[in-house]
Amino acid sequence: MLIDYLRKKLARTNQESDVKKQESDAKKQEWKDQDVTEETKTEQKKPKSKTGQKAKPKTQKKTAPKPAPRKAASTSPKTSGKATRKTPSAKKGRKMLVSVLPDEQVEVILQTEGRIEEYYVEMLHQGKTRGNIYKGKIHNIDQSLQAAFVSYGAERNGFLQVDEVHPEYYQSSYSRKKGERYPPLQKVLKPGQEVLVQVVKEPVGKKGAFLTTYLSLPGRYFVLTPGSEQLGISRKIESEKERQRLKDIVDELKLDEGHGVIVRTVSETLSKTALSRDLQFLKRLWKDVRKKGVEARCPSLVYEEKDLAFRAARDYLTPDVTEIWVDHEESAAQMREFVSLIFPRRTKMVRLYAEQDRSLFARFNLETQLDSIFSREVKLPSGGRLVFDQTEALTAVDINSGKTAGEKNFRDLALKTNIEAAEEIAHQLMLRDIGGQVVIDYIEMKDPKHVREVEKTIRTAMKLDKARTDIGKISKFGLQQIVRQRLGISALSSSMELCPHCQGAGTRRNQEWCAMRALKEIYRRLLMKNCPSPLVYETDCTLALYLLNEKRHLLTRFEQEFGQQVHILAIKD
């Protein structure tokens, strides 16, 4: 009886399809799917029930022309359902694009389905130092800051905090008092003492580089940490079983005394042989660094980190990258050689881009996205926009909703805009490599559930970030604070400079104000007893034209009042 009922329902929906065509198509598909599930259920129960009452309706309905198409319909939803389930789960590979200007610039983009996920740029003339190891000398020790300033060959001395000093550099023994984590720096270090330091943060503005004596040497699968007996595993490896397997492998490899390692994300599922090979390479590298550190003069460079093209293959080449495009022949050959060591069967993934009519990034339609990285404003899909204002201490991000849809829909509009903003802010922080304090001003949300949903969205989006982050909760004022580690020299800092007119403020005095200041200065000079005649006032071309055109009547009055001529001399900006 259940099958008869469903057949009648299906006939009714077919009759109503002429009246509402679009709605009937959707309903027809739903009814077909339900019929399939009900038929399969009745077929499973069929062998158990051997009564003739249920078989009777089936014999009566055999002459109807509907059972044949029904069987065809029962198979098609199953196959189509399988296809639709496979399509979303199938991950499309990422592409790595490397653009090289020989001896000047290297740019690396990681993109998925036309969207830039990561962007790195290195200007070779700027002299990147992050990751380099130097032999330096302590210049002086600041007791109030509990930090040492180290001369290591750079323009400005590096900054070495007390918690970044390895105990092996302590010159004298010191018994710590109760509650002290570290001894006073002035009692364990001395000016003129030689130390091996590594650059953690690049110099920014007038600040010197941030240094550490806890050295680390990155490889493909491990980061070797001599002097620190730690065992760390990348937080992106989430499987507890895999984490334990990697721990067991590291224990079997038997590290040297006083050494530790950090297992990188690409080590997941790799064999012990491949991991052992990378660890042996890092051990040999450390021996060379230590030997050079003893023999080299002070200050000097002991170990130099590789350029961006090499680091792109070492650090960013993951198994989900399916294509590598390089627009420089020599760099493409080096990349192909490196890929052959990591993925011997995938050397064809490295391709040389040789088109001359357009650039590599234009070929993949990425130039518009690149321009948005350097823009102050970023548009959101719903019509809102983000405004980034960067200061020396922090970055403020303001969210504007754009057009509102009335008071009734404002709550939903605020939630939708804030969710879009949270996803885009996490994306922009990675692209721009914004470090330090970040303060986000959300659109006001009165519903606590909406607040928690936005917090969850940005935390999920920030999991893709390689940098260390600390994300706070949204306050009652709609503000959220994020602290993010800066990974290197960002594209913004390497390509932007202060405006010569506003000095980075973003605004400047208008012409009316400047004209008043100029007239006041002219009037002051005319009052002087030894005022030269004629009085020549020099200013830029724009202001000179404004004075002569808009303030000529005042200049004429000054000349009549003091009996002297006033000349406005325009000079180049």
C-alpha cells in the first residue's frame, strides 16, 4: 500500500508541473529520491513477508506503464548522488608561481582555483638577514630593559633579551633568588663578550634586529635546535597516531646530546629513511657552522639563509602542490633539481613560463589581487569594506557595512558582514604579513550567539596561518585583539615609503591654511625695520599660484600699507 500511495503522490506532482514549472522540477527530484529509499526498504522486507495480501496490489498494477520508468528513475538518482558527493570532496591542487628578476627580485605566489593564498617577495638589494647566524660582540647591557645590544656587523646593534640568552654564555655562576626566572643580565654577561646570535626579526624602522642565542637550522623535514633538547611536532599534524609514530622515529634516530628537533608538517607519513637522511644533513651543517663560529673574526657572517626561490621549494612545496611555474630558466632548472630529490616521480610538475606578451601573474589573472594587497581598502562580497590603518605599534582594521537594508535586517546584515570580514582579515594578515598588535573593530552585534560565531570563524580561518598567533575574544565594545608573529619582510614594508608631503599621516594641510601661514609670515617680515625691498617670499608652485590668484587683494593691501613690493617666487617641490 505504501508504494501505491507514493505513486499517486508522484502522479499529482506531475500534473502540477505545468502550472509551476520551476518548482515542480525540484519537487519531482525530491519525490524520486524518496521513492528510491522507500522501494529499497520494501525490497529488503519482501522476503520476510510471504502473505498474498501485499502481492495482490502489485499484480493489479503490473499493467500500468509507470513501473518501467520508475526503475530507470531509481538508478539515476543513485549515480547522480554519488557524483555530487565526490565533486566537493575532490581537492583541486595548488599552484606555485615563481617570478624572478635576476639579481634583483624574487616573488612567490601559492594560489588555489585563482585565489592567492600566500604571497612572498624578496628584494635582493635590501639584504634579508632573518635566519642568518652571526658571530657578534656584546656592545653594552641595559639593566632597566634586561637586554644586551650586540654588534654583529649591521648598521644598528641587535637587541638580545635576557630570555634569549643561552646559559652556556653565562660568565659567572649566580644563585637565583626565589621567584627569579632568569639571573640579572649584567651579572652573567660582560661587554666585549663574543656570542653566536641568530636574527629572529628583521630591523624595522629605527629599531635594530631581534636576536637570539638559541640557534635553529631548518631542513626539509626537520628544524635542528642545537643547545635546546626539545622535541616539537608541527601543530598542523593533527592525527595522534601519526604524531606518536614521528616521536618514535625521532627517538630511534638518537640525537646528539644537547640537541633537539622540530618535526615539520611535510614529514607526515614519510618513512624513517627519508627523515634520517634530512637529519644527517642538518648535523653536518651544524658542525660546519660551529667550526666557522670558532675560527671566524668578530663580527662576521657564519651561516646565511638561502634565497626565496630555494626556500619556496624547501618550505612551501607540499604534496598538494601540483604545478610549479617559473619564468626564469636558471631558477626553473634549480627548482627541477630540488623537486627531483623530494618527489622523484613528479619532476614534470616544474614548468618554464616563456611567454613574452604578458607576465606570469597576468597569465593567471592575479595582478588585480596583488594590487589589493597594497591597497588601504578591501571590498567584501556583501558590499562592505575593510579599512587597514597601520601605525608603528599596531594595525587597526575597521569594518564598514556599506548600504544597510533597514532596521529589521540590520542584525542579519551585521552578522553576515562580520563573518565575511573575519575570513578576509585572516587572509589579508597572511598576505600582508602584518605582525604585532592587530585591533579589529566589528559592526555592533547584540546577540551573544552571533559574537561567538564570528569568533569561531576567525579562529578557524587563522589555522591556515604559518605564523604564531594569539587571538582574544570580542569585547563588549565590538573590539578584538590579535597578536601575530611577523614571518619576514612583508611586501608592504619592502615596497612602500612615507609620502614626502604628509609623512605617512595620510592627510595634509589644505591650501587655505597654508596661505594663511604664508601671509602671516609675509606680514611679520614687513614689520621688521630692516625688511628688504622688494620682499621676496619663496614657496612651492601650488601655493604660489594660490596666493597670486586667491590672495592677491591682501598682497596688494600689504604693499600699499608698507610702501614695499612683495614678490612671490615659485620653486620646485
